[in-house]
Amino acid sequence: MQTNPRPHPCRVMVIEPQQAIADLIVSVVASMRGFLIVGQARTAADSEPICAVAKPDLIITALPKADESEEALSARLREFAARCRILIFPSEIDPTLVRLMLACGISAIVSHSATLEEFRTALKAVASGQCFFCSESSIVIREIVMCSRKRSAKSSPNLTKRQSEVWHCVCRGMSTREIAQQLQISSSTVDSHRFNLRRKLGIHRYLHLAGSTHPFLPSLPDKGQRAV
């Protein structure tokens, strides 16, 4: 009798400067079926050679140090998002960084204050190609969207056909690599369209439009939400 092959486990890379937190993440991930820890590093630079060999499906990483510029962070997040899905695990939820993370196509945001169940749910969601935002980050996103809606003009943005296609993919929570595969274009072209969308729409307008199309933004619950 032929049996179905076991599904490929989600390969996880952990980037966390604090060893105690890194050990906790590894312990939780290792206890879950369908996940495999393939590497650990304290910094993004240290993770490069490990990622090149291990080729993770998911990277769990903390927010950068306060001295990292927005441009540097954006470049790093976009580089990571082009390779695999990203779960940000910050000690605090900052509205400015939340805006940036959404614009860069981050798959999930789960703060240190989230429950263990939220963290596990986020892992399962991201591994299955969905997005997840913990209750704390959901509140911040809702506030950003509400503020954006008040300030936004009622007129629709003038997007090209390709920009609209990229935007549709962004609103589905797809990474740069996934968008490139879906539209059969290069990752650099996707990044160019993302940049033009942000420039044309503005970051607040970007979030307003995300709120009108993304399942988790219009009505955010108290216990985190996944994109369907």
C-alpha cells in the first residue's frame, strides 16, 4: 500500500542578539511538529553564511538596534523578504517601524508581550503562506489605518496595470520573491514597483489602501488576526 510522503518541514532561522530569548524561540519552534531549526545567529551579518547554506523558509528576527537607519532597515527587510517569509519578534511595537514592515512585505509581527499561543499560531500561519499580527501590533495597525482614512483624499490613485497587479499581491501578504514568481518578473522589478507604489501613494495612503483590501485590517480582533 502506497503512503503519502511526509510534508517538507518549515526550515527556520533565528536571528536574535539576546541568547535567553533565542533559546526560548528555539525551544518553542523545536517543540512544534512540521518545523525544523536550521540555524541561529546574533546579527543579520552573522546569519548570511548560515542562510546561504541552510536556505530557510522562515526567518524569525528581532527589530534592529536604535542606531540603524530606516533606509538600512528597509534594505535589510527587503533582502530577507525576497528570500523567504519573515516573522518579526520585537520587544516593543513602534508605529513607524510597523508602517515600514508592512511596506516591505513582512509576513508576521509578534511582540514579546504576545501569548505563547499567539506565537505558535503565528508560526503556523506564516508557514502555510498566511500573515499574522499579534493583538498589540493589530491595535497599532488599526490606529494607523483610521488616521490614514481621515487624512486620505477620496480620489483613487492612478496606477499602471502592472502596479495594480503588484499591489494586489502585496495586499495578499505575498513576499517579493512570491510576487516575482506569480507575475513572472524579476525580484528587482518587483522592488522597483514597490518603491514606485510607496512614492506614488505615500506611506499613509499605502496603509489606507491596505486597510480597504487586506482581510485583517478593517476589523482587527483583540487576540491577533490571520489573513485568510
